[in-house]
Amino acid sequence: MTQTPASAALPPDPLFQALIGCASDMLAIIAPPGRIAFVNPSFRNITGSSEVIGHDFAEWLHPEETAEIIFNLEAVGEQNDFPISFEHRLRHADGSWLWLETVATNAFNDPAIGGLVLSSRPIGERRAAEEALRASEERYRDLYQKATDCLFTFTGDGTFTSVNRACARLLGVPMDDLIGGSIFEFLDDDGLSKVIRWLSGEAPPDNGRPIVEIDILTRSGLRIPLEIGFRLLVANGRIESIQCIGRDITQHRRLLTQQAAARDAALEAARTKSEFLANLSHELRTPLNGIIGMTALLGETALNEEQTRFLTIVQESSESLLALIDDLLDFSRLDTGRVTVEFSPFDVRGLITEVVQRHAPRIAARGITFANVVYGEVPRQLIGDAARIRQILGHLIGNALKFTEQGEIILRVRPDEEECGMLFEVSDTGIGIPPNLVPKLFIPFTQADGSTRRRHGGIGIGLAICKQLAELMGGGMSAVSEPGKGSSFRFTLPHVEIGQDGAPATQLPVNRRHSVLLNAFGPEDISILREIVTAYLTDTRQHLRELEKTIGQPDPGRLRSIGHYLKGSSANIGATRLAALSSQLEILAGSPDLTGLPRLFLEIRAEFASVTTWLTAEFDLILPD
């Protein structure tokens, strides 16, 4: 700055002084030879310095920038009409550095100023934002180039505008050579049509998802399948560019091909195995039927006691083997999907009677109590596959007999309101199994006790067959069990009954009159039935007497106990109306208002009288031949 400085005094104009004082930018006048001649309040406030007049301006500059700034200021001093702008750092009073954007103007020819005018404003926040943006862009570029997936962008005419190293490596072309090239060079006809559809704005295939598979043709002639996700960048209603990310799925396609081949091989092996098993079972049945037939004829001849015993063993073993072969044949047919179900009308009670009578000899031989109840709400005829239902019930009763040493087996048939179907249940007081092993019962060739010392035999496919048959008929099967207390197996089938005109009925009959089919077999035959009925009637009558005594001074605990007993015992015997009233009593016992107890008692007593009449005169009793 070689000019001779004029006076550094500011004009005494009050308006000018007010404008200078209100300016938010930092204003300073630098007089030769670089001394600070004037600063406005903003300069002092921003720098935190009060004593600045007369100091060399270079003292406030960052050492790394001092020489360059002095050079710029001298250049301005040598010109008259060309201010310059530059960014630099200025020292704060606390020793920190402020980033400023400064405009320097030559005012040497102005006698009121006689120096350089500097107008500065802080740009620290802007510099920080720009630095953060630069760092972010650098990270993005680094990630973009180091990504293992192919990243590329091309314009609406197919020209590459950016590619990463993975893309260049896959295509076998240097990155610089790809930029400006055409993507169409690397597409076959199918890929070309897909890209053209993108560019035309059509929705992509694969249910509208922006992910497609395209075969890329590399510069060396290889065909590489890519799974490409893309994003359309639209400006002013037209596609400006398409951003893509592609992944080489060569290995994925190879694995899919191998999996498909393995699946087909496994299906073929399973089919071959099932066909072999079915053929083998069929071939075994023919001679076995001959053995069973001949032993039956042999049993009609004159045999001594020992011969009869031997023959009985042969017959029982043959029948067991035939049942096992039948199971294997059924399982193989189910496994290959060759089992069908036929829906036709059948008599529920007649079917139950057939099933029970078939097992009557074994029941009598075991010396256990057997009873079955068909609830009154069950219509006489249903539509279903009677043969399959008979097969399932035969399996369940056979299992119950196998695992029950003493106690009872009960077969129940009743409506299942939750599933809107008909529920068949076989419960026993046998050995039971832990609850966590129950799901294994329905897995083919799996048993709860798989040890070599198990006592009860079987290969573990009976329940699996039952479950599959129930599901084929549109139902399902489940089980509950507890060690030492017994098990309960139940299956539910869709409920379709026959109306009076022979057409399927749409709802259960309105008439709720008690009608139960109750069979009892055991060492005492008819006496078992009488004991069951007598015990129920006697116990219920005694509980009703106790209930009557509590009406004057109700005991909620005792009421709940009586209601619980009557509900369970009445449901077991098939007295559903009485069971429902008893359930109301159990609920009422938990209510603070017991004013309805006398009326409910009269309803229960009246219904019990009806049940008593029914049990003594109006139920069917079917005994074994």
C-alpha cells in the first residue's frame, strides 16, 4: 500500500455515524502502512477486542494466511475500482480464530477515509457446514467405489454418467471408458426391452417392485445374471436418469437349480419308496389272508387243548400282522396322495355301535369298563366318509385298550361349538404321557417310548394316519395326556347333517330332548350300566338336597362346588340342559347378588326330574351279542 494516507477521521454527520454503528457486518479502515484507523462496534463485538485502533492489521491475521492477505490488500491499494473478496481467519480476543469473508475496497482517494475499507462477516457456521458436506460426499464416494455390488447411473438415452469399480470390473471395461458409453452395448434383447420399458415409464414386472433380473453381456462375451434394483429420477415430467444397484446372482441361480434337482430327486425317491411299500404290502396281504382263512377253517376241526392254544396264537399274530400291513398300505397311499374320501349320509349311532361291537371281545377280555355317549344334540344322520371315521375310531379305541390296564375308556360324540363341527373323543385312564411328548405322537414312525424294552409294540404310524385322514375330511386331531392319569384323543369333522327331505340341513335341530346311545361292556355287562346310572342319580339327588339347604343361607364356596360337580357329571352322562343350568349355578356363586338362586334351583330340580325319567325309561341300551 504505497498511497499517502488521507485523514482517517470519519465524517461528523450524525446519520452516517448511526448507520455505521448499526451495521451488523464488521467494518474497518486500514491506513498506511497497514494500521487500523477505524472499526465499528460490530468489529469489537465479534472479535471481543476493544483496543484495536493504531495496531497493525497483520497482528490479527493467521500466520499461514498473512502474506497472501497483505499481497491482496496491496493489490487493491494499487487499483481504484476493483474491490476483491477473500476468506481468511482473524484472531479473537480469547485466542481462537474466526473465519471471515472480507471485501476490500480502495478508498485512498476519499479525503474522509484515506485508506482501505474492509467489510467482513463471520462464515464459521457456513464453513463447518461445507466441511461436513465435503466429508459426507467423500464418504459417499468412498462407499460408492468400494461397494461390492455394481452401482451405476445412466441417462434417458442410455448413457452412463457414473459407475463404480465393481461395475467396471464386472463388465471388463475401465471406469473412464465406461463414462459416456451406452448401457445398451451390454444388454441382450430381453434386457434391452426391460430397460426401454423403464425409460418409457411403464411399471416394472414382478408385481410392480423396482427389482428385476437382467443378463449382462460383458466385454469378454460372458453372460452374467444380475438382480437390479433401480430408481427413476424424474424432472419436469420426464425421466432424467436411472440409478441402479446390481448384484451378481450367478451362484444364487446355481443353488436354485441344485435345490430344484435335489427336490425332484427326493420326490422321485419318495414316490418310488411309497410305490414299493404299497406293492410290498399288497403282496404280503395275499398269502396272509390265506393263512388267516386256513386257520379259521382249521379251528372248526377237532383239536385238543394244546392245539387250540397254538392255533389261537397263530390267529392273533396273523391278525396283528394284517393290521400292521394295512397301516403301512394306508400310510404309503397317504404319502403319495392316493387316498380319497367319499362323503355320503351315514347313521352316527349305527356307526358307533359297529365300532364298539367290533372291540367288544377285547374289552371283555381286559376286564375294564367301557362306555360311549352320543349326545342328544347329535343328529341321527350326518354326511361324511363313514369308513374313514370307523377306521380312526378303531385306531383310537385299540390304542386305549393297549395302554389301559385298569379303569375306564369312554367314547363321546358331541357338537363342537368352537369349531362348528362334530367332535369324536376317546378318553382313557391309561398310563398317559408327558405333555411335551404329545406332539410327537402324530409324527410317523415316532413313539413316546422309543426304547427297545417298551412293552406295547407298534411302529408309530397309527396316529399319524388318523390325523391325516381327519385332515383329508376337513377336520383336525389333537390330544391331551398326563402321566398316570390317562389320555384323551379327539378329532373334529365339519358338521353337515341330513334334513327330512334328504338334503343337507343348515342348522342343528331345535328339539333338545335327551337321546343318548350308551354302551357298556365289561365283566358285569348290564350291571356296569346300572351302576353308572344309579351312582349318577344318587349323587345328584344328594347334591340337590344340599343345594336346597343352602338357599336360606347361601355359601358361595359350597354353591360353586355343587355347580361344578353337577356340570361335569351331567355333561358326561349326556344331560346337556342340566349341565348348562349347573354352569349357571357355578357362575352365580361368584356373584355378589344371589337373589336369583331360588329360581335357578327350581329349574335345576325340574330338569333333574326330566333326566331321571329319561335315564330310567327312555334311553337305548345296546349290549354285545
